[in-house]
Amino acid sequence: MKIILASNNQGKLVELRAMFAPLGLELIAQGELGIAEAAEPFHTFVENALAKARHAAEHSGLPALADDAGLCVDAFDGLPGVDTAYYATRFGYEKGDGNNLRALLEQMRDVDNRRAALVSTLVAVRSAQDPEPLIAVGRVVGEISREPMGDNGFGFDPVMYIPEFGQTFAQLPVAVKNANSHRGRAARAMVELMRECWLNEIGI
């Protein structure tokens, strides 16, 4: 069964393909079908993920899965949130993971409250008009480290220190990270929702 992933982020594609493979679901990045990225004008993860999923389904004619994720820093009242991917541009840097890390560590240099959460919201639709989108949320709370550590993962993984493991997400083996990450938690919840709600329709 093919499902369009409403993202061209290769990191997300690799992670989610591995997580959904046991269901026999093949995730296809929307870019492979020439589908442009949808506008994300909203202020919440769920609204943006739903918009992206409907957009991908409309232009592909296939079921679609979208992920909207971000970093929510307590000291910044939950920001950057939905603007996480563009965080660096607020401070004069070009968009990119490395610059996002640089900008965040600069802004938090004198901040003692380093508590933050990585949040992933997955939305799946059977069609662009699906009245019952499936919504799954995964959330992991940790602390922003003082410097990047580790080479695995992407985004803010190198500075997301998880006390439970005593390491950042980027220091953990990929399998361990995928099993415990915000996206991993959201994916497991989505798999169960798909089994429950789409079982007879897509043959899971």
C-alpha cells in the first residue's frame, strides 16, 4: 500500500519509512511525484499537518501522511514551535540545521531554564476530503545542552539532552532514538489508529 508523505525532508522520510515498514506501507515523498510543498500558515502543529496531508492527497489521489514537528522551549514560552525549521532566519542566518543549532545556543547562552520538548504531530487522510483525519501526537521532554553532541539524527537532535538516557538524541543508536523519539511515539500511535480505523479499507 502506497501512502504519500507530505514532506521532502529526507531525515523524516528515512525515519518514518522504517517505522511504517512493518505494516507493509510504502511511503513516497511528495517530491518524487512533483508535488510542491503546501503552505503552512497556521500557529499549531495539527493545523499545519492537516493542511499538508490534504494538499498531498489532493495532488496525488492517494492517502497521505503529514508530520509537523518542532521544538518548544519553556524559556521562550513554547517557541519556536511551528517555526522551528526557520528559527535561524530570525537572527540573520540562512535556513538550515547547523544554523538553527547555532542560533538556539546563542539565544540560550545565559538562560538557566533549559527545559524543552520536541513535539511531532502526525496526520493521515484517506483522501483530500476525508472527514475523519487520524491524528497522533508524540512528545519528549528534555533539556537543551550547552553544545552539540553526537552525529546521529538531524534538526535539534544534537542539543536535545534526554536525562533518561544521559545523552542527546544524536548520541543514541538510531534504533533506540527511533523507539523513544517524539516522532517514534507519534508513529506508534498512528500505526494503531490506522489498524483500528483503516483496517478494512487499506488492508493493514
